[in-house]
Amino acid sequence: MTDRFIELRRQLHQIPEPGFCEVKTQQFILDYLSSLPPRLQIKTWRTGVLVRIPGQNPKRCIGYRADMDGLPITEQTSYPFRSKHEGYMHACGHDMHMAIALGLITHFCEHPVDDDLLFIFQPAEEGPGGAFPMLKSKEFSDWKPDLILALHIAPEYPVGTIATRPGILFANTSELFIDLCGTSGHAARPHLANDMAVAAAELTLQLQTIVSRNLNPLDAGVVTIGKIEAGTKQNIIAGHARLEGTIRTLSTEAMETVKQRIQALVRGIETGFDCKATIDCGANYCQVYNHPELTQSFLQWAQNHTRFHVVECSETMAGEDFGYFLQEIPGFMFWLGVETPYGLHHPQIEPDERAIAVAIETVSGYLKHLSQNDKAFPAG
Ligand SMILES: CC(=O)N[C@@H](CCC[C@H](N)C(=O)O)C(=O)O
């Protein structure tokens, strides 16, 4: 049974696509679903897919979400089933997440529960963010679940480990794009140009003072510049530079502080370097805030009813747009151990596929438990 979903994961691994371009991925999911019993109800939303399994005696609907997009990374794994899409890779486990969801759908087709189940294949988690527009869509609203769950692979935990925590699990995020416009010129005549490579270098270092000097150390934050581009040739002074990065904070107040300080530092660069700058904060994700009582009861259930190692973990500064679902629907997200020396977003990451069986066993057991226990649902 599990080999089947490992195989599906390997096939999905070969066709990573960027956010809202998951056309082949969507077709792959639809093709697989068409091999299952016709009692499934299926809808598409942009490149996403919604799958409803009607319950036998439904009082509620329980949702389970898997994300679908790949990353712009050139794969360097040892896999014989490497990405066929040059420059793109499933380096954040979304291929695993989708294979697990397909495994769960297959399981519940064969073993239906009382409540309706909704499986959500959501595009564009890595950006610009598919969760929020999907949540607001008519397709989703008509089938809005009463409770929602999701998981994310965790390279740092061994297979057979499940980890989560009540409250904040993932941070608030904001993308960051800064363009600096000066004047290019001959490399030998700097006094007649206005060098944006130097301005970009200065700004990159200044941005690193925000977390260390402006944020309360007890209110964590991160400012990372992941990409800097400037100039056209080694002997031409760069008239333009672009910095691309991301901001992460645990509180919304800290996010405001960081953004205000970025504004101030960029204005300082404009004055100091006599240039023009623009700041674009791109896509923002709210924090993933796990429903406290529900998460606590899941941890207890998993400890008592699974064979797996259950850990209460700390928060991460990574982001996840699943947080938008949790703003409107009680639920939680948890980590699934896939032990590998390479972290998320690394070109060599090779998650241990045995975790697919761990996830299917755990989530199918928990969804069945939820469906059989009115008290397991949060009040109201
Ligand atoms: C789990 C994970 O790695 N998520 C991404 C989410 C991206 C958020 C957004 N595009 C940004 O860069 O701010 C992450 O990088 O944490």
C-alpha cells in the first residue's frame, strides 16, 4: 500500500512547478483521483484541487491541506527520479505532502468515516501565497470545513517523530524587494557616477542592525537578504541595484517595527548616496497559530494511540500561509520527521520516504478519532 504512495511522490517529484503554475501537478492529481471510486466530489480552484469525501452520517466537515508548488532551485540530489523541470525542484517536501494526501484520500475511500472529509491541494505556498485567495474563493467557502489540519516535513527529526506546539508554530513573514537607482558610468571615473553596488552593500549591512539593535531580544525577528543584483559588467559602475529578502517575526508589532526601520535606513541611503529607492513588501503571511486546546489534545491522542515519538517543539521562524486558514477555522499544523542532513530549500534534500506511511497512519487514525468524538471538536 505505502509503496504506491512512495511511487506517486517520486512521480510528483519530477514535475515541480512554481506557484499558480501547477498545471501538470493538478492534472496528475485529477488523473489519480479518477482511478478512485466515483463517490468523491471534486472541484478545482485555479491550479488547486478540492476533494470531498461524503461521510456516512455527517455532522461536520474535517479539512486536511497539502501544498503543491516547487521552488526555483536546481536539484543536486542522487535520485534517479530527479526533477524534469530544469531549475525547479520540490525542495520543501510538497511532493511528500501531496502523496500523503492522496494516500489519505485512498484510505478514506475504502474506510469512510461519519463526517465529511475535505482534502485541499493548495497552490503557491512558497509565494505569492495561495491560502488566502483560496480561503476567500466561492469554491472553498461552499465547502468550508469546521476544523482543519496540515503537516510539514521536518528534516531535523527522525522518521517516526511527530512534533508540534499549541499557539505560534510558524512566524509572520513579509517578502522584501528594494530597488536602488543611481547613475552608471566608467569604472575609472567614479566621481562622475553614483555607484549602487556600494549603496547595496552598505544597506545590506545596515539592515542587519535592525534585529540586533531595534527589536526587543525577547521578541524574535529575522531580516535576510537572499539575493543582490547590481550592474552589468566588471568595468562599468552599477547604476542600479536590487536587494531581495524576507522578514520574519513572532509578533505583528515586531513586523511593524522592522518595516519602519527598513524605511528609515533606506531613506538614509537615498540621502547618503544621492539616489532614489523603492521598497516593495511583496507577499505577507500571517503566523501559524495552532488552536491551543485542540493541539494539546492531538499531542495527547498521538502519545496514547500511535507507535510514534511525539514531541512538543518550539516555534520556527519559517513561514507558512496555512496560517490564513487557521485565522478562520480551528486547527493546527504539525511537523513530520523525515531525517536528512540537508534542510528545507536545500538542493540536496532527500526526505526519508518511510515518513509517508507514518503520516498516513497518524492522520487517518486522528481523523477517525475526531469523527467519532463530538468532544474532540472545539466548542462554538
Ligand atoms: C516552510 C517554508 O519554507 N516556507 C517558506 C514560506 C515563504 C514565505 C515568503 N515567500 C517569504 O519569503 O517571505 C519560507 O521561506 O519560510
